[in-house]
Amino acid sequence: MRNRMRLIVRGLVIAVIATLAITATASDYQAPRLKGMKQPDINGIWQALNEAHWDVERHMARAGVQLRDGPAGPVPAVSVLRMGAAASVPPGIGVIVGGGKIPYTEAALKKKQENQADWANRDPEVKCFLPGVPRATYMPQPFQIFHNKNSVFMAYQYAGAVRDILMTDPGEAPVDSWMGQSFGKWEGDTLVVEVTGQLADTWFDRSGNHHSEQLRVTERYTPMSANHLWYEARIEDPATFTAPWTIAMPLYRRMEPDAQLMDFKCVEFVEELMYGEFRRNPLPR
């Protein structure tokens, strides 16, 4: 037990040192400029490489994304049983700054646990609904940033999601939507984006972590090398959390010579799940 604690402490120390080193590198790096402009050039195709899309909190591996009680501990629920290891949850060090837990209210934590226990029916990703922000950033598919001096546009491979980052303050969002309303500005080399007006239906990950319609996300995209961005997102939602919290991670440039976003029209892939029962002759379930 003592040796295990030493290993845990050593790992935390290494993680802190690595974070400090990354921060120092990012602050020292001078990104190339767009021609004739002050803003750094962050055009490109980017992707997160972590386990945050499974669970933004630090977590151990689990036998299934949805579990039930078994004779000697949790086992995969019937809805994911035949998926085997493909529906198991890989371990992750988490992306919450400080390594803590999401500061849920008591009622919101109960809802999170209910979501996790009924993942197959509740996760909006299963039904191919748009992922919302920040989840779209760290899904296991790339996204692309297009920008010039006056405009920023983000396109995501998953479900064809897009965001037009408004560079003048539009005021309150006229209506809530899956991807919300984004207002951006440059603070030095960092693109800061305020996201409001998101529907309460999106989740943060596949572990049932959720929010309300009061969610406000403040994103920060900072170049840290020619092929890396440092991404941070501050989460505020007084109806769901007792305090704001922040996630952070590097984003990696896709380096393939023919790198591009491909079509992933997953709406078509879930038609059988969502509407197959309405066929005149439904297929076996």
C-alpha cells in the first residue's frame, strides 16, 4: 500500500512538472502571423488525443460504458454486453484542471448517476445529436479551424457540426441551439470564445456528465508550437454546479499530406435505431 501511494504521489509530481513545462513552452512560442495581420495563424485540422470523450474526470478502466450489478461486482449492462471490449471504458488521467471532480449540486450529481446507468438510451451521441461545446472539441474525430482577420469558422467531422464564431458582440442568443452562440475575440495570441445559448440536452462525455440551459463556456485556443494548440474551457452553470471548473488539453495538428475532414453523416447510421420500428415490416431488434 505504501509503495502504491509513493507511485501515485510520484505520478502527480510528474504531471505537475509536465504541465508547468507545457505552459512555459506555450508562453515562449511565437506563432506565425496571417499575412498583414496581428493575429496568429491557427488555420488547420486539429484533434484531441485523450480519453475525455469517455469521461472528463480522472477514472479507472470500466467493463462497460453502462453497467449493472453482477455477482461479484459491476458487469456490462444488457444493452452493451455484446459489444464486449469495444464498449468498455479505457482509463484516463482526466482533463479537469487540478485533477478534481466536477462540483455538482446534490441533485445534479444524482442525475449524472442516472444518466450513466442508462447511457444507451440517454446519451445524445448515441442518437447522433450535435455534440455541443466543449464536447465537440475532444470527440475522437478531427475538426478544422478557418479564419482571417475578421472571421473564424469551425467545422467538425462528427455529424457535420459547424460553428460561426461571431467577432462582434451579438448580445443574448435569440434562441437556444445544439452548438450554441459563439462570440470570439483575440487576447494577444489567444483566441477567446464565449459560448452561450446551448440546449440542456448535450453532455460533456459518455459518462453522463451534463449541464442545464444556463451553461456558459469560455474557450481559449493558444498556439504552443507549429503543430499544437493549448485548449482550455471554463465551465459555468449555477443551476448544475456549485462552482466554475475548467478543463485543459493539447490539440494536435493532423499532419497527413492529404489531411481533410471526411463525411460522417451519422444521422443515417442511427435511422434503424430511432425509426426502424415504424417500418411496415420492422427488422428484428
